[in-house]
Amino acid sequence: MHYYRYSNAEVSCWYKYLLFSYNIVFWLAGMAFLAAGLWAWSEKGVLSDLTKVTGLHGLDPVVLVLVVGIVMFTLGFAGCVGALRENICLLKFFCGTIVFIFLLELAVAVLAVLFQDWVRDKVKEFFENNIKSYRDDIDLQNLIDSLQKINHCCGAQGPDDWDFNIYFNCSSESKSREKCGVPFSCCIPDPAQKVVNTQCGYDVRKKSKNQWDDQIFIKGCIVALEAWLPRNIYVVAGVFIAISLLQIFVTYFL
């Protein structure tokens, strides 16, 4: 049996190690995301009872972490091994997936611009579903609290959206101490207080609405996000363009 040695490799040496370096970062980051997601699930007891995943009606942020981790780990592995071994199948898989993700990002951006009312309704519905599950998952609770504190907002369209949650509902059947209140993340922070008052939102919606703005944020988070986007449009566009150029750069050389 005779072996033939090619004078030039199919993939140039400098590009091989450039692609390897690019993907080893993705691979390690994917492993970190997977480890963090699995650790979070183990802390919540999900790994011992996977039915808890389907039992949550809202969004479990850990699922997003795991999905991102799986995609990054798979792409990083395919890119690393494909570059080092000059495996054309793995490189084509890597390239095809990057192109698919790029086209998906582009399609989502175009649809979001063309169907703004539909997107707004879906975001409102999504936010309301997560309000219902606010007390069901600690990670979801922390995510909503962070969103409300950072954007100085409360609920999807306003504080009354917390009626969707059984603990904050104002109905006479509710026996919760948080009845007719809002989470502490809706409260306007007091600079004089060094310790967060987690009960600051209790009974606040029993008062007349013209008294709310002294104690809680009255702007809905959808309105806050809509106001945030035009102010930061150049940052958002810059990030999108940078990611797109990086994806195009990788696929161009493949």
C-alpha cells in the first residue's frame, strides 16, 4: 500500500490553529454553561425529578443556559476537532450551523420590525405567564426581580399585572399576606436604607392609584424596554453587526 504526501495541506497551518483557538474558547465556555446549568438543576432537585421541568408554567432560566451550553459545546467540539484533524465533514457541519444561526438571527430581526404589534402581544403574554409562576421557581423569581429593578418597572404593563399571580391577587378568596401587593423589586429604593425591605410592596395596591408613584414603579416593563431600545439602538446594532461579522468571517474561510 502506498501513501501519498501532499505538498500543501488542505487547510493552511495558520488558519487551522486560528480556527482551533477560536473554537476552544467556545468549547470551554459551553462546558462552563453546561456545568452551571446542571449545578443549578441539582440544587433545585430537578435532576432527581425531571417532571419539575414540565411542571413549571413559566420560563426556567436554567433551560436557556443549558441550551446555549449544548450549542456552544457542540459547535466548539466540531470546530476544534475539524480544524486539527482537517475533517471536512465536521468543518462543513460547523460552517452550516453557523450559517443557519446567522440566517435565523436575521429572520428574527426582520420579523420583529415587520410585525411589531404581534411581537408586543407575544412579549406581553410571555411576561404574564412568567408572573403567574413567579413563586414557583427561584431562578425565574430572581430574573424578574432583576428586570424590574434595573428598568425601574413593575409588571408587564403596570403593577395591576400582579393580579395574575395567586399570591399577589386582590381577590377576596386569597389568604396570602402578599395579597394586593407587589414584589419588593417594584419598590422605589430608599437611599437611607442599607438593608432591602422585602415587605415594602405589601398592601400597596389597596391604596388609591395616585399614591402608588410615591412607593412603587408604575411603569410597565414592556414600556420600559420599548423606551430602552431607541436609547441604546447603536449598542444593540453594534453587537449584532459584530456577531454577524464574526460568523461571516468564520464561514468565509471555510
